[in-house]
Amino acid sequence: MTGFAAVSGSVAGFDWEWTLRAVNGKGLDLRFRLPPGFERLEVAARNLAGKRLSRGSVNVSLSVRREGADAQQLTLNRSALDAVIAVAEEVARTTGAKPASVDGILAVRGVMDLTDATLNPEQEAERDAALEAGFAQALDALDTARASEGEKLAIILGGQLDTVATLTGEAEALPCRTPEAIAARLREAVEQLVEAAPALDPERLHQEAVLAAAKADIREELDRLAAHVEAARTMLANGGAVGRDLNFLAQEFNREANTLCSKSNDVALTRIGLQLKSVIDQFREQVQNVE
């Protein structure tokens, strides 16, 4: 299922934002992009996401920015300073030039470094706790977005199940399925065989007719289609992570529709079987989007 969530906040002089983007996927694929120095947060975030999500390809990114007067600090590079002073003194002795001034020495690149201010352990713990809580909030927001999509998908899937149930009922009511119609077709087939080959054993013909009637019976297929429809409706009503179970049912639907078509000895039944295969294929495609 698709979804997007973004949650931001501030803590210990840091502005942060979690961004989660989810698209359809057969399994769960989590991809994290964290800024340098925050990689340790991935383990806890991955574990939490694994408990909350079961399917989908999810891209997780974190941006962190520090602002304010204490965001950065100047650090004196002692080794660079000593090297610059030594060179300046040598140049002054050799050329007689004026000694280098303090501001001139400090202006040399590398003597002074501008680095991020260091946090104490308590500040780091506070920041990390806020980031972990923010990730949990982002997961909540993603769940909400995906649930909204799920409600729309449930309506679509429910309509497709209704179509399967209607077509199953139409197949059930076809005149060609009545015992009288089946008997008439078999009687006609036997008569044609007897006319073509009078020497055929009548008892053997009777046995073959019984076998043909048994093979042409679609009672079990219709019953299983009806049972699968009820099972799918129950799953959608109960909610939860039902994507894999619905995908399995879609395969079972397709199997019954194929068998029904292979057993068909009537144009109307074949037409219904093909319609079933079409709507079942649409159902299967939509199920791939379900958590």
C-alpha cells in the first residue's frame, strides 16, 4: 500500500524531520537514509517499523539541522598554528619583513576550524529519545494514510467479490445444469454413438455416460467459489494485515474458474466462466496493494 508521512520537531538546539514514503511490495523492504552520526538510530527504528508494517517498500529519511549561536564553535589547530608561526619567523629573518600579526596568522586556512558544538551525554540522550519518539509518530501518520487508502481498496474489492458471487449464482441457475438437461445431453450423445457403432456394449456406454456426467458436474466448484467469497468478505470486515491471505484466495478463485471453464459443455456457462476469470484477475491485481 502507498502512503506518505512527515513529522518534524526541535530538541536540544536541533531541528529534525522524519519522512516516510511507502509503495506497494510483496514483502517488507525498509530503506533508511540517515545523516552522518545518526546511524545508530537505524536499529531501533527498523525493529519498530518491522513490528508495525508487514508489506510494502518503505523509504525512511531523517534530516537534522542545528541552529543558534551555540550551534558551532571555533577550535584552534595547534599543529597548524605552530607551523604557520615557524614559517612566519623564518620569512621575517630571511627578508627582514615585519613579523606576522595575530589576525594574519589566524586568517590562514586551517589554523582555526569551525566545528559543531559538542553535546554532553545528557543532551545526546535527550536528542536521540526525541528522534525515536518522532519516528514512532511518523509511523502513526503513515498508518493513517495507508488506512485511508485501505478503506477505498476495501470498497473496490467488495464490489469485485459481489460480482463473483453474482456470476456464481448465474452459473448455478443455468438451465443446462438441471438433471433433466444433463440427462438429455447424455442420452443424445449415447444415441449418436450407438447409431455410429451399433456393436458397442450398452452397459459400457452406460458406465461412460455416468463418468462423463460426474466430470461435467460443477457443483463443487460453485460451492468453493461461494465459500471463498464469504472468506474474503470476512477478512475485509475483520481488517488487519490480510494482504497475503487475500492473495492466496485470489489464486483459489482462479483455480475454480479455470476448472469451471474446462468442465463447461454449454456456451452460457463458458461465458460466465470467462467473466469470472476477468473479475478474479482484477481482484488479484488490487490485492497486491493490500497490507
